Amino acid sequence: MTIDRIADKVAAGGRIDAGEALALYRCAPTPTLGRLADAIRARRHPGGIVTYIIDRNVNYTNVCVAKCSFCAFYRPVGSAEGYVLGFDEIFRKIDETIAVGGGQLLLQGGHNPDLPLEWYEDLFRAVKARYPSFRLHALSPPEVIHLSRLTQKPIGEVLDRLIAAGLDSVPGGGAEILVDRVRRALHCYGKATSAEWLDVMRHAHRAGLRTTATMMYGTVETGEERIEHLMRLRALQDETAGFTAFIAWSYQPEHTELAGSEATAVDYLRTLATARIVLDNFESLQASWVTQGGKVGQLSLGYGANDMGSVMLEENVVRAAGAAYCMDEMEIVRNIEDAGFIAKRRNMHYEILGDPIFRDREIPRMLALSTSRTGGGGSSPEELRMYSARSLAGKRDRRQD
Amino acid sequence: MPVSEAELASLASTRDIIHLGLIADDLRRQRHGLRTTFVRVADVPAVSVEPPVLPPAAGEIRICGVPATLAQAVSRVAQVVAAAAGAPVSGFSLADLEALAGAERAPLRTILEELHAAGLELIAEAPFDRLQDARRAVEEVNIAGLALARLTLQQLESTFAVALYQAVAALQRDVAVVRAFAPLPRLLNPAVPTTGYDDVRRVALARLVVDNVPSIQVDWSRYGPKLAQVALTVGADDVDAVSAIDDAPEGRRRAPLEEIRRNIVAAGQSPIERDGRFEPR
Ligand code: SF4
């Protein structure tokens, strides 16, 4: 089928297959892709509203046994630069988040063998006891799989325990590209195969949780594999309708073992627009200003995105790999409105919470995102002694050997 | 101008950047096809007595900064030209040279002729909105035997963009020597940066309005690869200020030369490296 015929099919609201999607992604002029994606956005969000969320992206530990080759964030077990955040530090971060109008933590971390499931349960319970209405958008599928392996309990049971402790929703991290050839090449097949990642999401959706879905592109995958990733997400969404949104970001190469170069801005806009066209059963697509910067982040709103993501306050993972963009609420809203849209705050379920907070009360400007550890040094909080460690280094540290 | 005044007024405030970009891209293609030129530049400070160490990859050596006196400027030009091994040497802002002429109580032409005699080939930039008498200053550059590397704008409120671009086009009708126009402002406000929509609109409008200047230019180091690449899809055809230092500690693919080529190709265009004289290298 020619590009024009495929474009006509999309414009008429038809669903395209993988071959048609690949033809569009590869051959359609960028403005054509943008036009098609923008029309879908406008159909799904006719009021011209573009949303964002105020939350904080906290990484509770950087110790990880997975060792993905594209990751600049992790430290091996026993590293002097390894850290685990203490409960009090996390509470302090929540206090700071609430102070600027936030209501959620996006809580993710490395696969730390010295943090048992009970640590997560106690943390979640403690957060909910202190901040009953505060939301925990936590633990991407590979972390859930890691806990399942650590406890030797099935995914469903691990998720049920986490939900009972206070888990509200699951972030879509760790998807990278959901094609096992790519996952093997990136050394992330071990942490979760494509089927395992999708299965955690299936379990979460069946348990009543909403989740996001992501794609980290621009490493070793082919165009076909990028499309296959989208097709797999679309199929699961047909089955469960549990995904709230899709977020694509480009691989950030600095300080990673994989190295190489970052995909370009035009490739980002083409990928985003293609995703908007393929993922016809997803309500929302986020702009990744954290990897693309504010300008291309804003341009994403013309290429299918209807959400500017998070005023994330803190970011550690992509910053470790070289991207250090920052947008506070005022800047996000300025960009949304400058593009001709109406800015509204939302929660993780994409329910509208209201107008920008800074219009109601004074919020300090933020010109740089925080990190988990400003000093960058390693640490092990006192309360960790209450939990059994798996690694030799962890046992020694907690004097459990 | 390829669009009517009425169309221009509506395009100037449009939020439909894809439509605007398409019109500008069409014009760019009519003029340049898929060719996108870029120049690797080595900056050297104007105020220094140290002999410069220049990367051999530079297609333009640019003397940046404000000289305190004409004598200082002339001696620095001679020093840089001696080290440039034949690469074109550009330097200074024409607005600063106007000010220097005032301070030295000398005609601008004398200043320009002395710089030319010392070996300067091009005035690095003429910030249109800072020039006291833009037409006269640009003509003096030409009469002194120099070329102008680029016409620039120091500051630009987006509401005034069309009016300023029309004034730039009018200047070019008079002088006909401007080879490249960089429509995005040189002065950036980090507290309130321009937005992506704003930048795209300005580049596209510049292509529409300043249609008598061959190249619409975007600055790689000032605006960054992402915005610069997008600009190439909405009317820009030339990339300025690519780093001439091509050491690539993290692998060949990340060297500036590879990065600029990769970005141009990914924008669907053909990269052509040029020098400061606008000649292919
Ligand atoms: S991406 Fe996540 S799982 Fe992979 S090494 Fe980094 S922290 Fe570990």
C-alpha cells in the first residue's frame, strides 16, 4: 500500500498493521506523520487540554545486579558509590513534593539483592500511614520480577502483597524494546524477557492497577523491532485496557557501557507520531522533555503528545547518562500555553485535578532537578539492619555474616 | 515574497507549526534542494596576546569578543591570520566596530580597511538590531573589501519578528551582499528561554520573508543539535558554529563532524561541509 493510502486509512480512523506502520515510520514525510498524529490527538482530546503531573522521580537504590549495558545509573553490589535511601529521606522527599503541590512519588530503583520484599512492604505502609492520600507509582515490571525471584513467590502474589502494602500503580519502565533479540544484545533479557515484562503488566491490570508503558529506543533495534514493540503493547491493551499512557524516550549514551550516539530530535518526533498512530487504544502519549529538552518536548505536542509528563523535581537515571534538562511547573505550563493548549494538572489516572498550582500560590522556581544524593556518596541507612541481606557485602555491612 | 501580506499575518501567529513548516520547507527545497551546508568554526578570543592554537579541521577561524583599540584588533588579526594556514579568518561584530570607530574618532571604513589589510576576510556578524546605520555599515564592509559572514539579530521579541524580517529583506534589497541570515536571537535568557514553537515559527517565517538572502542559518552550538536539526526541516539550510575540535574520547560516532552529518541525514537532507567563504570543502 502506498504512503498516501495508509495515511488515508489512518485519517479515516482505521487500524494499521505492522507493515503499514513500518512504511509510515520509514517513508512518510515528517510533516505527514505529524499531521496524522495530531489529528488523532485532537480526536481523543478535543478540548485542547494538555496535562502534566507534579510528582517526584525517586530512585530508592542504585545498587543493581542486572547490569544493563545501556545504564549509567547502577552501581554493583559492594560499590562504595552504592546507596539505599532511608525511610526518613524518602519522607523528606515526600514533604518537599507536597510543598510544591505534588501528590505522588514515582519510585523505582536497582535490583538490590539486599532489599527483601518486607523492606518494600514496610516502606509502602509507612508512607501510607504518614501520608494517607499520597500515591505510590512504584516498581517497574523488572523490579517486580526481581522480587519474585528473590522471594521465590509468583508474580501475582508479590503484586498482591505490594498492593496490600500501598502500591497504587505501576510505572512502565524497563520495557526498553520488547523484542528478545534486542534485550539479549542490551544485557537486559535476564532481568525480564519481553513476555515476562508484559506478563507483570497483565497481572497488574487484572489486579485492578493502572500502569504506563514505555519504550527506550535508539540502541540496537531495527525499525521493524520498534514497530513490533508498539504492536505488543497494543495487543495487551486490547486485552486488558490497563495502560493509561505511553512514553517513548531516546537512549542516553553518556557514561554507559554500550556508548554510541543518541537518536536525533527528528527521529524522536517521527517515533512519537508513529506511536500515536499505532497505539490507537491508548488514551494518552507523554512528551519526554527530560530526554529531548523543553523545546522538542513542546514540539511533541504537535506530533501526537497530549501530556507534558511530570514536574519531576528529581531525576537520577537519565541525568547519569548525560541529559540534564529541567522544567518546573511554571515552565511546563508556559510551554503548553505557548503551543496553544490549556494546561491542567492531573493524577496518575489522568484525571484532571485542576489548574496550575503556581497561579493559586507562590511556588519557588526550580532551575535544576535534585538528585537522590547531592553528594553522590554511598550509604546504608540504619534501619536496613532489620532486614536480611543476600549478598556477602550486604551481610558484612549489616554484620549478619 | 512567496506569500501575501494577509497570509503572512495569519502565519505569524499560527500554532499550526506543521503547516507553516511545510510552506517554509517547500521554499527551502526550491532554492537548495536537499543540500544542507555546515561550517566548522574555531573561536579565538579577540583580547589575548597568546598565539592561537588552531584545529586543522576548522573551515573558519573566528575572532570573538570586543577589541579595546583598533591597534589591538589589527595586531590580533595579523597574529591569527599567521596561524590560520590559509583558512578564512572572520572576526568581530559589526556593531562593536561601529562603536570602536566612534571611540577612535575614525570612520568605520578606515577601521574595516585596516582590519582587511591585516588579513581579515570576513566580519563575523552584523547584528541588525544593534547597528546604528545598518545599510551604511554593511556597504562599508563591502567597500573595504571584506565579506559579511552572517547577518544576525541580537534580541527578538516574537511579536516583532515579521517586522524585523521585513526590514532585513529591505536591507538586502539595498545592499545585496548578505549571504546568510541567522533569525534566532543571539542573546538567550536562561530564565525564560524561547520555546520550540517560537523558534520553529521564527525560522520558518524568516525563510518566507527574507527570501532574497540565500541561506537561513541556525547556530549549532548556541541552539543545540536538537533544535538545530528541527530548524533544518522548517526552512533553515545552513548550520553555523559546529565545533572544529574533532577529538572523540567516546568513539568516532560522537565526534562533532559525525554528529552534524548524522543529524542532517536523519532530517532527510544531504550534508555538505563548507568553509567560511561558503565554498565546499
Ligand atoms: S536499567 Fe535498571 S535494571 Fe538495568 S542496570 Fe540500570 S538500574 Fe539495573
